[in-house]
Amino acid sequence: MKDQPNRRAYFITVLCYKDEGGEHYFEGRVYGNLTKEVFGEEGFGYDPIFVPDDYNLTFAEMQPEEKNKISHRSEALKKFLDFLNSRGGVV
């Protein structure tokens, strides 16, 4: 990414649940930009260089509760839980 002007990126999570009806996929994405420097101490991987859209902090600078509200993982999990609830599942 060095010297690349386009710093757009996204994180993606896909959960797969298989039952008698087949496979069901639940996707979560969070869009943002990659910084040119490392910021923050929390998280792992690309968290110190990823700033989600509409935020001024990297994932590594956010409190875990704040990050979890907008994360790709929580979005995919919410979709999965909504699916289970719509089918009468216990959540």
C-alpha cells in the first residue's frame, strides 16, 4: 500500500449455518480507510491502521464496546441471530 492514493478497504465476516434446509450465509462488512501510520494499542491484525467510515479513530484506538457495535463480526452475528429468531429459535 506504500504510496497508494486509494486507501479504501473493508473488513468482512461470513458465517455459515447448515441445517436440514441447506446452507445459510450471513455476511457483515465494515468500510473505511487504511492509515499510513499505526495508531492505537488495542485489537490485532489491521486494527491499528483501519479507520471505519464516519469515525476518526482506528479500531485499535476504540474501546471494545464501541468497536463491537460496528464490527463486521457483530453484523454477521446479528444477521444469524435474527435468522434463528425468525425461525422460532431460542436466542
